Amino acid sequence: MVTVMPELPEVETVRRALEIGLVGLDVSRVRGRPVMMRRPLDPSFIASRIEGRRFAAPRRRGKFLLLDLDGGGSLMVHLGMSGKLLLGDAEEPRPNHTHLVLDLSDGRELRFVDPRRFGFAVWLDPGDERSDPSLSALGIEPLDPALEDCLPPLLKARRSPVKSLILDQRLIAGIGNIYAAESLWRAGIRPDRHGRRTSITRLRRLMREVRTVLQEAIDQGGTTLRDYATPDGNAGYFKVKLNVYGREGEPCPTCGAVLKDTRIAGRATVWCPQCQH
DNA sequence: CCAGTATCCTGCAGGC
DNA sequence: TGCCTGCAGGATACTG
């Protein structure tokens, strides 16, 4: 059983669910206790900035969500690897590890839940966005049409394994361990091949596969989303057909060779020794 | 500047 | 059955 972590497609699907379920609602009250997360959570400060204000359309940059409020400023949320944003009835019991609760004007609550606390939620005043260290360092969006032209030369200039490079958010924003493995398998490139030793042609192919797999996953999420009468945040967690991730020891879907399992930069990496070179 | 590794956290799987 | 260990991974601080 593979647990799907929030990478770009999952975050985008959450964004779309919130666009449907959150825009136009007012925040009547913010609740939560201070807790150490990837960045410290300060519910009182967040409350001072957003209580009494109305949600505008949410945005996404890489894996970061920007929940904008009318009149300026955003609640920036990163889901880490176990984070969820849930829209639920106030009557329902809250899940364990609910760190932040926003009471909404329709009687529901927006809940930020994150057992492993690799995620965070922080307030950004207007103008903070430009200088925020997480956002300002981000590389190109994978769905940007300029991807095929911009990124290959940058990858070609690096020594690291291609897999490490496409996981580097400063180069390309939004890919995690799952879609990295899937993209490389689709492109027929060994995950441990160094950027320097990969032709521009093959790197361009990789960029196409990155875009395709992410777009397919977003489309799947969109399908999931339409199935929910009331978007509840869980809509962001779906399963696409994963060809290699979590399938070490199983036959390659293309050639039948046994999928190999290795570690690159400390991360589990599955690949086909026959198809990827 | 660049590459590689340690670190944070909880839940769960596997071994004995 | 129950305890222990290790792994899962995103971003970033740190080391060489």
C-alpha cells in the first residue's frame, strides 16, 4: 500500500477544492496552541491578522499554498509530508494533531492537521511574499511552457544525479520523491545518472515526462474533486497509477525486468535496470 | 559555489 | 503478543 504524499498535483488539487469551498467565507475566529513545526506555529499572531476577514482565491507556488485574504496578505501553508487542510463541520470531532482551526462564517471549520509537523502555516503580510526565503528561492514551475528550454541547460551544468536535481526546489518547484521516480522511468533515464552526463535531448525528454505525469495526476485529482459534493480537503489525496514507486522487486510494467531498489541522496529510489540507462 | 549528509516528527511495518 | 528498531520524506542547516 502506497501512501500518497502531497506533491505538486496533490497541493494543486487541495487548492482547487479550497477555491470552491473557501472563497467568500469570513474567518470569525482562529484557534490553536503554539507548536514547533517546520516553522513555529503562532496561532495568536495569525488570529490578529485574519479574524474578521474574508478569503479570496487561493494560489499555489510549487508545493506552497497561499490562502489570500481580501485586502491583502496570505496564510502560507506547506503540507510537509503528512499535512492536511480539511473543511469540516464544527460538530465533527477534530482529528488528532489538529494544530490550527479557523472558524468560518458558514458554520464550518478549516483545520490544519499534521501529525509529523514537517509542514507549517505562517502569515505573510503584503510584501512579505517577495522576500520570504522559501518562496523567493523557488525554481521554475513544472507546468510553465518555458520548462523544456530553461531547465535542461541548468541540469547539464550540474554533477549531481538527475534525480537529486529534479528534487531540488530551487531548480524546479513541486516534484517530490514519487513523481521524481515516475518521471525518470517514463523518460528512460537512470536516476543516478549525473546531470553533466545526460544529453540535452534526453533532459528535454525528461522535462516533457515531468510535465505529463504531473498533469495526469492533477487531472486525476480533478476527477476525484468532481466526485465530492462538498470539497473536504481529502479530495487532494488520490491514487494515480504508479509504475515504479513502491514497487521494488516487482516486474517492470514495460519489460518485465525486476525493479531495483537503491538510495540516492538518502531517498528510496526504484527504477528499471532494463528500461532506464 | 557546489555536493552530500544530518535533522526535525509520528506512525507503522517488520523482526525477534 | 509486545517491544524495539528503522524507515518514510521536504526543506534547510551544516560540513567538506
